[in-house]
Amino acid sequence: MKHTEKIDDFIYETTYWTLFLNPDQYYLGRAVVVAKRKVKDLANLSNDEWLDFAKLIKKYESALRKAFGATMFNWTCLMNDAYKNNPPDPHVHWHVRPRYAKPAVFEGIEFEDREFGHHYARHTDCEVPTEILIKIIKQIQNNL
Amino acid sequence: MKHTEKIDDFIYETTYWTLFLNPDQYYLGRAVVVAKRKVKDLANLSNDEWLDFAKLIKKYESALRKAFGATMFNWTCLMNDAYKNNPPDPHVHWHVRPRYAKPAVFEGIEFEDREFGHHYARHTDCEVPTEILIKIIKQIQNNL
């Protein structure tokens, strides 16, 4: 989880989870939610961790609708990369991709969700300048 | 949700969720978990629905490890298709794809996860004969 080393992409934390902005902002507001505890599988989450995650979903979705007009959200827990290692070293985290029926415009940049209504695209690699990433984070935080 | 019309793909139900086998069995044991209540977004699930879902994850993952030797699992809540309609008509459901470090063999058929350690493949469309689907369901049920 390289996210823990980077301070700049921190958005928010709850008792059990930390939220980081994904540097790939093709889907504006795309983020990663990482369990604070070293937990390997969804099956090992506690009830408290689940309910805290549920609250975070509600909070993040609401913030993204207000901040950028997101329409809906794709949530995934995959953890495939951890199984490239031997032994595997999974650490529970979620990816959230806000999806947009209409292009979102932020700081003069248009973010267009060309696949809306379809599976998210992979290999999007839409890296925006650091100063814009920081403004995206601020805009989300102001709506949380 | 066409799943509600098909009886044959029913695997299991809990208080708040129903589990159906996906006809595409490229990832052996791939299934869909559908909320019984008409609920549009993860943000609208109740605490009871979340904790019931958490229990189902635990139960299903354990059953799949025993039934077929699954290594790990990809869980996704996407709901993109519902936004092809106007107005959109989302209904909360999850996809689970069991992933396999080594090919699984069931009823003489080899199920190979060629992307293990990577994002799941799309457009796999591995439809197996109905009698095999029924046996897959039975095998899962016997391990639940």
C-alpha cells in the first residue's frame, strides 16, 4: 500500500479507514479507501469496521455529488496485485470511481466519463498536475 | 435484474440478500448477490443489511475455498447497466468473482484463471451446460 507513504493524496479518515485520492483522475474524485488495521480479506472485517465503512460510503458519495455533480459510483474490492507476491500480502482496500452522466468541469478542466452506463475503463492514466490534485482534494474536503 | 425470473441459478438466501450463480462460469463460482429490498444505492443500505452482507461474504468465501479451492475473491458493486435506462433504475447488487492461483477441476472440466494476480477479464462468456451449472450450485450449497 504505497498510499501510506504519500501525504499529499490524503482526503479524510474515520475510526477504521483512510481515504486517499487516486492520482488517476479520469473519473473525477476516484479514490482508495484503506483499512487502518492490517486485515487480509473482507471476511475478516469486524462489524464495527463494516458499519464505519458504510458511513464513509454515504459521506463520500454525498460529497462527490455536491463537489462535482457525480451521478453514481462504482465500488470494487479486488486486491489482485497482492497475489503477484509470494507469499501474497493482501491488505483490504476499496476503489471508488465516481461516474458522470454529463462531463464535470473543475478548474477549467473537463472530465468526461466516456463509458457512462458501462463498465469503467482501465488503463485510463489521466494524471493531472499536482496543484489540481490538491484543489480536487480541497473541494472534496469542503463538501464532506 | 433478470435473476429474479430464473429459478435455476438460485444458490442461497439470507434475511436481506439472495445469491444467484452467474451463467458465465469462467471464474468458477462467479455469482451475484442481490438486495431483497428495492434499494438504489449502497448509501441507502441499513446497518442490518450491511452486517447480513458481511456474514454472507464470510460464508460464501469459505464455501468456495472448500468446494473448488478458490484462492481469493473480487467483489464489485457497479450498477452501470441501470443507467442505460431513462430514468435509471438501479437495484443494489454485488458481483463476486472467485479467483484461482491454480486451475480448478470440477466434473472433468478445467477452469483456468488466466489473469490471476491481475484485474478480472471481461467478455469471458464461458457458458457451461445447464447440468454442470446445477452441479456447481449443488457443490456450493453442500459447502455453505
